[in-house]
Amino acid sequence: MSIALPLPGMTSPYFEGVIGHTVPASTFPLGNLLIDDTRYDYEGNWAFCRFTGDEVLGARFGFGRGKVDLRDYGATHEPSSSFLMLHVELMLREGAVQWLATGNYDAHQLTVAADLHDNRLIDGDREIIRISGWPTMDWHMVSADGEAEVDVAIACKTVTILPDCLMPNNRFAMWLAIGAIHGSVRFRDRVLPVSGTAFYDHPRINVVSHAVPPVGWYLYTPMHFDDGSSLIAYFMKDGHGKQVEYYTFGLFIDPQGQASWLPEAEIIDLSFDADDKPAAWRASFHTDDLDITMQARVDACTVVKAWGNARVAHTRRENTNFPLVFNAEARIRRGLQDAIINGGGLAEYIAHA
């Protein structure tokens, strides 16, 4: 089947810039960051973080604002312009703390500046969200009851626009920034310093129909290594079990900042645990001058607390979009160079029911 959509080396109608080309965050056009609900049904700001300490392993936090047809992801939510998805998820050493407040607020309660990167949601006397600045962002989020809080700075270094993805009911576009994160998180009375790497993405979606197979599942695996390099990968299969070739890819950024787009990607030996979540996998990536093989294993995890609304899943098994902290080892071969590096990331896996 021919896919009529922008691919690496081309441009997306949703962003200014070339797909698959990594650029300094300081040069990235401001219009790609600003929320514009006159042109896009849904936009979001999400941070996937992996930390270096042993008290807080990782975090996922952010929001998605506006109309999206979640049937493509296996849900039954009716598309609505008032929809606001809102998560603060802290992956502590003892388990996950998840404030999942989707549906508690109206999208229009979140104010967006017209000419600078500034998003805020204030409820009564509490500031629930504040995201401001670029390429260094001050990011503050707190649960409505004050039990969970994120207060960090993210210094974005590079940005890459990813390919668009056509689904039966949505057109999905996204760019990804990588940078250092520093600050603190809090659960109840425990304030914990954090530092590490943030993978920050900005999706844009329009609800539009396409004659394509349904989504089967996708696995998104951003990871950072001890030598300073990063590897980001998407693996996707349709509802018939066939790999979606144009949305199975990798991006490798070496310690010197040299970026390599990896269109030839394959996931191997993907295994699942008792909660039907990925437990381990191997993957390979290939270009004319670069070969990467890697293996990953997800940390065992329990749920310390999950709250936010009446529909919150209180167990890992029930949560269909549970953040996955994983450790990874990769072998990087380029010309005569051959190195083994170690690191980890925070993955997202969603499967259509």
C-alpha cells in the first residue's frame, strides 16, 4: 500500500523543518512549539525522563490538549475539543506514583501564550501546570491535592522532527527534543533531587480519516547511555501483525552530537511479563556506515499510589499505558570503531485491544 505522507528528507505540513534532520534547539522555529488550536485539533507537551540517582529512576509528565480520536489507541472516548489529558508519573525506587487527572479539567482552562512558549493551568489558588521558556524550560506541575510535584529545568540541546503517522482516525505528527534535566520531585513530604536526561516531545494531531489498517501496537523507547549518546526508537505493527515500515525507525546521537537517522530498524525477541507489558527485547539498526544492536530489560515495578479520577487504573496490569523503566546495552559499530555502551530509558507501549 502506498503511503502518501511526509517521510525523512521531506517536510511535514504540521511543522517547519526537514523530517529526520537533527538541529540545535536554539535554532528551532518558535512556531513549532506554540499551540495553535485554529490549525490543529490536539497538541501536547510531554517529558520522558531517566535519572541518574537511585531514589527516582524516571518520570513521565505533561499534558495533551484538544480533540483526538482515541479509538486508534483502543479506547472509546468520543473526540472533544474540551479534552485535557494530564499526567504526573514518578517512577520511584519503591514503585510508581501516578497522578492521572485526565478529564478533570477543560482544555480551555490551560492558557497558552500567542508569541512565546508559555503554558499554564491555574485551578483556584493552585498552579497545576507552568511550562515556560525555550530552549531551556522551567517546568512545574503539581497534583490538585498537592501530594505529587515536579519542579525542574530542562535544557534542550537538539530537536528532530519525526515522520507523520497515518491512522484510521487521526494524522499524528511529532518532534522530539533531547536535553539535560535538573531539579526536584516530591511525593508527600519527600523532596528528592533529580538530574539526568529528558526526552521532550510535542505532538500535533488532526482528526481525519485514512484508508489504512488499524493500529496493532507501538513501542517507543528513548534511551540515554553513559558515554553521552542517545538512541530513540519507534517500533510499530498494524492490526494484522505487519510491521509499519515507515514508523519503525531509530535516531542515534553520538557523544559528539553527530546525529544518524536509522530507517532500517527491527525489533527482535520482544517478550512480555505477567501484566502483558514488554519485559525485554532486542533490536537492530543499520545504515551504510553504522550498525547498532541493543538489548533492553524492563525493571520490575509495583504501584505505590495511583489517583486523580474515578477511572484511574490502580494496578500495573490494568493501566494500558504504564511507563516502563528499562536498562539497555548497545553495541555500536562504525567503520573500525566498535564499542559497547550501557544506559537506560523510559519506554511507552500501547496495544489496541
